[in-house]
Amino acid sequence: MGKITIDRNACKGCGLCAINCPEKLIIIDESMNVRGVHPAKFTETDPEKCKGCKMCAIMCPEVCIEVYK
Ligand code: SF4
Ligand code: SF4
């Protein structure tokens, strides 16, 4: 079991974390952040599926994801 947090205002909306999450737990938010982009958002429907594998954090060029296990 894992859990992540995303610094939404540091996110540049590239989507790399969403593409690389093996469980597809990251979505792109409909609302914009302070940078004027649609940021990544952790799932609210099935967060218990997170394995804490850190793939999302490793892929993030802005280092805005923290993983807890
Ligand atoms: S830690 Fe792994 S399973 Fe959890 S959101 Fe990130 S990539 Fe997905
Ligand atoms: S990889 Fe980082 S910058 Fe790109 S969408 Fe995900 S959280 Fe945002």
C-alpha cells in the first residue's frame, strides 16, 4: 500500500506521471493551477491500489510528487 501527494502548483501538466503509473491512478485535473496548466491529480476513487512503487515520482521532471509507503 502506498500513497502520493502532488504539489499541484509546481506541476507543469506534462502527464508523464499519469502515463507511467502502472495502476493508472493519476489523472489530469480539469481545473488549472497557478501556472495556467491542468495539473496531475491522484485518484479519489481507488487510492488503495497505489503500490508505492515510486514510478510517478521518478518520472516527474518537476519533482512535485512525494510517495509514502
Ligand atoms: S507510487 Fe506507483 S502505483 Fe502509486 S501512484 Fe505512483 S506510479 Fe502509481
Ligand atoms: S510528471 Fe510531474 S509535472 Fe508532469 S504532470 Fe506529473 S506531477 Fe505534473
